[in-house]
Amino acid sequence: MWRWLGVLAVVWTVTGVAEPLRIGGTGGALGIAEALAARYGACCGEQPRVLPSLGTGGGVRALADGHLDVALAGRALTDAERERVAQVRVFARCPLLFVAHPGVAVDSVDIAQLVAIYRGERATWPDGSPCRPVLRAEYDAETMLLRALDPRLEAALEQAFTRPDLVVTLTAQENAAVLGRVPGSFGYLSRAQWVAESLPLRVLRLDGQAPTLEAVAAGHYPLVAEFTLLFDGADARVRHFVEFVFSATGRTVIEAGGAVAPPEPED
């Protein structure tokens, strides 16, 4: 339960104004973070500030340098990153979606089709319109999920990153903007981002399986990203926010935001 109610510690600056908690990191989790921050602010009167996308690596650096109070990660940390972070807790599991421009008239893809798209062997959609793949950065967390899905897909992605005709986007928000703007575009992003930003993109099934939260919880959908909170537990205000994230209300916010929350801890 919310043991923090009634005992929230507020740190004041010399001007007498409370500094808001600063949250930032991977772009795929920003929508959930903003929803959590808004609900937390409504409950306790302290409104955390969620910064624009920094990526997982940028979030780790900003946290270590004191520019963030809570960082958001969308991939496993490297050994060097892990040494700079006091605590790491998974707070959401989210399906990675294959999506297309709303004008694309398909509703499903399979591994063989993905391989053909990224190798450039499938250059059109069934109606003859151009198929325009959009990539995230080569070692972005979402790209790494695709690499691990199937060896054939990993090889196809290696080839895709050598193609001069493909667009490679650097942030989750840039990725969504290109997919929404370019006719025939095709790409991938987190369900949490799709929900939070109300993106008008066509969501595709993978090998006939819809990327629902129920499918993720049952282990039926193979592409699942884990979002983690990175923080220093010595700060009481940070501990209170983290406790809220893992409370029943926090779970409700996470699930409404397009992700699966971790199981509730036993009392």
C-alpha cells in the first residue's frame, strides 16, 4: 500500500520552491512515465517533470551526473552502465509492434516477409504501392529485440543497415513522425508509445498473433521490451515515487498506458 501518504519529504531550494523530480531516458517509455507523473502529482501535490527522449544511455549518464532523479531504460545495461546505477527495477513489459502507414493495406507479417522487406527483395505492398522500411538505430534497444528474434532476421537487418535508401531514425518520436508522414512506410515501436501518443499507425499481427497485453502476459507474443527504473534509493522523494509506481494505482496507470505491470508484491 501507499506507505508514503502523509510522510512525503519535500526538499526545498534556498528560494523556498520545491524542485520537481526529474525523469527521463528511453523514448519508448516516456508516455507511461508522463502518465505516472501526472497521477502522482494529482495524488501528492508534487509534479515530477519528464524530459524529452534521451535514450537509455543518455538517461544513465544524466542520472550518474545528477541531472536526473529517475532514469528510464529500455534495454539491459552494459557492465559499465550498471556500475553507475544504484538500483534497477523492471516496472513494465511492453510488446514491440510492427506498424505501417495507415494507407498500407496489410494486417499481418511473418518472419519470411520481414526478411524479404529488410533485404530489399520485397519493394512493394500487395497493391503495388512502394514498401518503405524505417529503421531505428543499429544498436537501439528495439532493433536489438528484432535481431534476437530469428537468425534470418538478424542477417537481414545487418544488410538493411548498409542500404543507402533506408531511413534510420535516432529517437522514438522521430521514428513515429516518419512512419506517420511517409506513404508506404513500415517500422517498429513500443505499444506504450503507440498508446500514449495516439499514433494513427496500422498495427500488424506477427505470424498471426496480435500484440496484445494478454498475449504478452501469456507468453504468446515473442517481441517484448522490458522498461526499468534506474535510481538512487538514498533519496526519500525518489523512494516515494518508486513506491507509487509499484502500487496498485501505479499498476493501473502502467496497464492503461499499453504495458504489463509486474506482479504485485505479497504483503
